[in-house]
Amino acid sequence: MVLYFHTSKLQKICNMEREAVKKLGPQCARKLMQRLQELDAAECLADISRVPPPRCHELTGNRKEQLSVDLQHPYRLLFIPANDPVPQTADGGLDWEKVTEIEIIEIADTH
């Protein structure tokens, strides 16, 4: 998949392990790097497991239309589909098979 970043600061954290360790600690930074490699290697969003450990899933409530993968509890890597237009299934849901671009928007504790 093609990865974009919401801010240059977030891109720096995601692309430089030293910055990630400084911001998140060594264990969470290692998990972040692993998740980013998985996302980068995937052809589409459907290639990312919906069960642990990544547990890629759509969020609800005020984070509707966002997705996340687990990092080190309680942190998650949050992103949105970046395809234009966003691919949808016949029933209006997100078509995971056709999402080939995502924008990383945040690393956060959503709990």
C-alpha cells in the first residue's frame, strides 16, 4: 500500500526509529516499525489481519471512518483510506480489497 502522513512531525516519528523511541519508548517504537512494514508490504487493506496481533479494524463514534492497528497497549496507529474516492461496497461499507492508499493520522490511546 501507499502510505501518506498527516503531518511532517508524524512522518518523522514513523520514519526514524530514534524519534519513535524518544516519543513512544523502545517497545512501542519497535511495534510501530513492525506495523508500518506490514502496511507498506500489503497490496490492499484486506491483507492486514483483523485478528491479533495487528487487529486492523474500523473505529466508531467520533472516530468513524478511521481505522487502527494495535501497537503496544494502549496505543494504536490510526489511519484513514486515502484513495479518491474512498472505495465502497454495494451496501455502502468500506471495500477493504480496494483500499490501496492510506494516510497515517495519529498514534494515540483511543480508550
